[in-house]
Amino acid sequence: MKTACRFGVVLGLAVLILGARVTVAQEAVETFRQSCISCHTIGGGRLVGPDLKNVEERQDREWLASFILDPLGVINSGDPYAVKLREEAGGALMTTIPGMSRSQAEALLDLIAAESLLETSEFAGLDLGDEPFTALDIERGEEIFMGRRKLANGGPACLSCHTVGGLPELSGGTLGPDLSRVFERLQGRKNLASWLLAPATETMRPVFAGRAMTQDEIVPLVAFFEDAAQQRSEDGGTSRLLFLLLGLGGAAFGFLLADGIWRGRFRGVRQELVGNRR
């Protein structure tokens, strides 16, 4: 009886430990998807940051875990390899992943090591090739940008925060930057596609967490932004100026209207007082 109880306790502990490891591994997958894939691939080549396939052959695990936890701190320490990584990224700085702990960093490194052993990792990134996009691709991309074609996973339309040159005046939001030249800023199709797959800014990360765009949505958006870079110019300043002028015009009209109403009331009261005195 005692042996059976001991066996049950050991089995229960084993199940708990295995379940905890599975949970940590799943969290590592989600963390990589949400916070890493916009700048890194595993076996798909360099993006803004280096390809992470077999990264532990380039640096030891202790260094890598420390860099994941505090990249700016390692760079500011003067570490030559960290400084070199920043220079290769054109000065771009890897940001600290919110809530990252030592155990989570270790789990990320375990994930990268496991994916590095595969012939093709699920994190190899999107390869859109060099073939010219069709007019239909660009049209669909504009529909997605404008919100006329809804995103499959429920994400918001780009237009709610961004604009591009060539749209009707006052079209687009100003919370995010003008995207007329985003294709050039991110240096081409692959970088842009990876960014759209998991936007990593503090504003966009929570918005698209769990609502990632699909490849069928990313491809036409890349086509639209590539066309925007070739055909359009950044004219967000013109839209903002027009908005300012319309606002000033509306305010002036409001003041004139209020003045006219007030003067009418004043004259009416004065006429009544003068009439009573007679």
C-alpha cells in the first residue's frame, strides 16, 4: 500500500514537472513570435538583427542570457561583441522584452537550440521572392490598409493610426508615423514582412498580440507599401496643415457667429429699455 502511494506521489510530481516544462516551452514560442520574429529568423537569414540559427556556437549561453535580459546594459558596458551587433544593425538597438526573467531567457535559448536542429524552422521568416507584385496584389493591400478588407484575426486597420502619401486629404491617423517610405526604411520585402508578422513597438505589440496578420494579408500589404515607396511621396505635413487651417477657419466662424448672436441680443434689450423711457 505504501509503495503504491509513493509511486502515485512520484508520478504526480513527474506530471507536474512535465506540465510546467511544456508551459514554459509554449511561452517561449509565443515570446519569440511576439517579440523576436520582427528582427530575427532562425535559419532564414539576417533581418535587422542576425540569424539566430546555432547562435550558441557564436557566444556562450551565459552571455546570451545576459544580453536578452538587458541588451542596453551589455552594450553600454563596452562589450565588443554587443557593440559589433549594434553596428551591424545600423545602430538599431534591441529592446528589453517586457517581463523577461532569467528562466524565460533560458527557455528562449532552448527554443532557438531546438529549432536550429530542424531542416526548416517555423521561424525561418517569410520569403516573398523578387517577382514583381501584380496590380491585384497592390489593390488588395490598399483595401487592407484602408480597412475595406477586414483582417482575419481581428486586428485594426492600418488607417486608424497611419497614413501614406496619395490618400485623400485628411485620410489616415497620426498616432503612428507616415508609412509612405516604410518599405525603404525597413530595407525591403523580407524585413517589412517580418515586421508586419509581429509588430514590436510598445504601441503595436499589445494591439496585435494574439491577432497576428496572416501571410495572405502580409503579402498584399508589402505590395502596397512597395508601390507607395515607388509612386507616392510623404505628404502627411500637407494633410496636417490643411487640418490646422480648417480648424482655424472653423474657430473663426464660430467666433463670428457667437458675436452676431450676442450683438442681436444686446440691441434687443437696449431698444426695449429706450422704449420704456419714452
